[in-house]
Amino acid sequence: MTTGAVARLLGVSPVTLRSWDRRYGIGPAERRTGGHRRWRPADIAVLREMCRLTAAGLAPAESARAARARFGSSTRPQPEAEDARFRSATPPPPETEDARFRSATPPPPETDGARFRSAASPPPEADGVPPAAGPVRAAAIPAQAGAGRTAARAGGRQGGPGGGLALGEVRRECRGLARAAVRLDAPAVDELLGTLVARHGPVVAWEEVMVPVLHAVGRTWETSGDRYVEVEHLLSWHVSTALRRAAAAAAPPAAQDVAPVPVLLACVPDEQHCLAMEALAAGLGALGVPYRMFGAAVPVEALGAAVRRTGPAAVVLWSQSRSTANAPLARDIAATGWGVRGARTAPVVLTAGPGWAGPRPAGTIRPLSLREALTVLAGVCGVSPGPGPV
């Protein structure tokens, strides 16, 4: 295969392939007259391993050594002295496709938690790319479709006990996930997200890696003339899968004489963005708080019926845009009661998402971050939120 064909197959730019060949010896064993590269299946196997390792956050030089060691000397030998000279004296290669995602992925600011509605300052940039011109729109937590285009910035914290990921680890995880997504490497994306959630929990994974990468994908989509839409959809689907898998794997609450009262999670009518609700569900599952997820665009009548039938301790209503926020609905849900006369109970109502910006509906609570929502709900349900990230 030609270098261009291999680049299209793996989702890596030809410039990157030529750079890997020159610097690390990850190149074809066969060359035609005039120096044209011709890649054999054995050469491509080494490249796939190189892509997998760099997506996992390993440095290119280390990835190249490991790939060559695993698959033998199927690629053009690279003298060790020359390899060392390039590693010590040459800056990293300019990569085109996934470099856009690396430069667009902002290093998380050192604040506490990802906001359900972001601050009005532009996200910091990496790799010398200047901030985008113009004001920043009210950011929103992403949805399954169109996830990154309106994604909120995630707040990063210093590493340490209860402090989430260290800043360098955040950058490495974001870079690896973005690289795998731009290559449309679904197995690698699934593996990276699964490892991330298992190691750090769904809340840290959501706030510090998933949201920043979704934001970067959306910003790249906006500035590249409708390119990378397929990357956005693939990444959103796998994020949703990882969060649902984490929620399903959470330990069930301890057996009680009385069935625990659940939390009801729903998007308001006409609101299709529900990925943030899946992150909240995963966080509740990790805390052992029972919940009922009703998903996107729940009709008013169905929502009212669900509240009356389940008698929830709390109801979380998600709105991503001002056009879907429904203040009368929130007030009605907050006023819905059940039980015998004189001892009627009503749910605590949380209005979550950037769509609720503005005056808060009477009788409701508006959490500004995923962690704040989890803290409120844990308190309502009488569960300890724990000392650190879920």
C-alpha cells in the first residue's frame, strides 16, 4: 500500500507517517525506485501498535521501541545513535489530523469541578494556539448527538488525595482519547474510557477528560467546515456507553426493610441533550443512590405521571438551552405532593443545565456542577457523598 492509503486506513496524516519513519524507524521495509514507500501487512501491524500506544499516552519514541519489539524487525531498521539523536535534538513531529485535537483540547483550569453552566471566559489554549475570537457562548454539557459543539469546560484540580487527576495526567488522558477518536479507532476509545472510569470513577472521568475532549471535538467541528462530525458521533456514543456501563456496574444499595426512595432524572420536553444525565446517573450509582432515568424529551404528562407513581425524593430536570427551559413545569413538579392529608410529601426539584440561567423557578435548587448536584442529592437521600471524587 502507498503511504496515502495507509494514512487513510489508520486515520494518521502522511506527514506523521513519514516523520515516524524518519525518526523512529517505523517505516516500510520495501521501497520502490525513487524512494517511494510501499507498506506490507507486517509494516501496517507495527503502525497499528504504534497508534495504539501513542493513544494510550506513551511517548512516540517509547511507542516505537515497544511496537518494533512486539512485531520484530518488520520495519526498516533505525540506527540507535540516529534514533537517540532525533529524540534529544528534534522537537515532536508536526501532526495534522490529531494535532488539531491536541491543540484544541484545553488544559483544565485549576478550579473545583466542571460547571453545569460555564464561566464567561474563553478556555485556555494549548500548544501555542490563540483563543478563538469573539465571546464564549453559554456552554452546555454535551449530548449524544452534537455533543462537543456545545460542551462545557471541565474544571481541573491539583492531583492528590480527593483531588482528581494531576494536570499532567489530564493532558495525557485527553490527548490519548482525542487521538483514538480522530482515527475512528472504536476499540481503543472504548478501552481508554473503560480504563479511565474504572481507575478514577465516573465523575472524575467526566469532568476532567470526557468533557474537555468533547469540547475540543466540537470546536474543531465548528472551525473545519463540517469535518469531523463522524468523530463527534463516535466519541459521544462511546462516552454514553462507558457511563451506562459504570452505572450498571455500581453496587446495589444495601437491603432495607423499606424500599429506598429514588431520584428521578429527566430532560424537559423538547430537550434531546441527556449525556450529562448519564454522568449524573453513574455518579448516583457509585454513591448507592437509587434513581430512575427517563432520558431525553420527556413529555409533560409522562413526567407528572412518573413523579406521582414513584414518589421520588428528588427530581432533576435537565435543560441545555434557554428555549427548552420550562419554569412552569419545574414549579408544578415542585408543588406535586402525595400521601395522606396533613402529611403530604413533595420532591426536591433540581434545575440543572445552562438552559436554566436566569431567575430560578420558585421552590427549586440550581446546582452549578455535577459534584454539587451529587452532594445535594446525597443529602436529600441521607447518603454520605464520600471524602473525594466519586
